[in-house]
Amino acid sequence: MAGGAAVSRLIILTIPELTIGYQLGGATTVEVTSTDEAQARLEELLSTENGVIAVHAPYYNQFPAPLRQRLDHLRTPLVVALPAGSTPEHAEERRDRLLELLRQAVGYGITFGHEGTNP
């Protein structure tokens, strides 16, 4: 990268049960087992990372409001809640959240295929 800037990357703060799946997908993972541990590890990463940090949503949602507000205003790294829903009831919510994350990352909304149309 020009100017010697570090290459950005994706880091996922997740529970041990999900770690291997993210690693198989090529992501760097940090295992956490509680909201307090996730918050502590996130604070460490905020000073060293410039990419995307995805946090297991149940932990992210339990962060104190001032921390979440601070994260919302950061330019880098981009910190997002990683949807954890895997039940059919959560599928649409998870899809919408992933599309929103993509919109934030690229700066505009993207749709795929025939979304919003009847085949």
C-alpha cells in the first residue's frame, strides 16, 4: 500500500463455538466468552486496527450506550455488530443487517439478483 499504510483487515470477536467457521472463511478471530471480555478486547483493538471489527451481536448490544455511540462515530476502524441469528425467524433481520453493513462499508446500497421482484 502506498505510503507504508497498514493493510486493513476483518477481525471478528466471537464466541468459541463460531470461531472455526469464521476462520474457515478466512477471517481473523478473537474468542470471547462474555460482554466484559468482548469490550476489553475491543478497546485493545481500537488503537491498533484500521479495518473492520465485527462483534458478536449479543455482546455488542450489551455494551454501554456511550461506548456504542463512540463506535458509531469512528471513521476507522469500522466496528459493527455481527448478526448472530440462525433461526428462521431471525433470517430476514440478519439479511437486512448484513446489507446495512455492506452499505456502510462501500458507501451505498447494493442489491443482488431479483431482490424485491417476483421471479
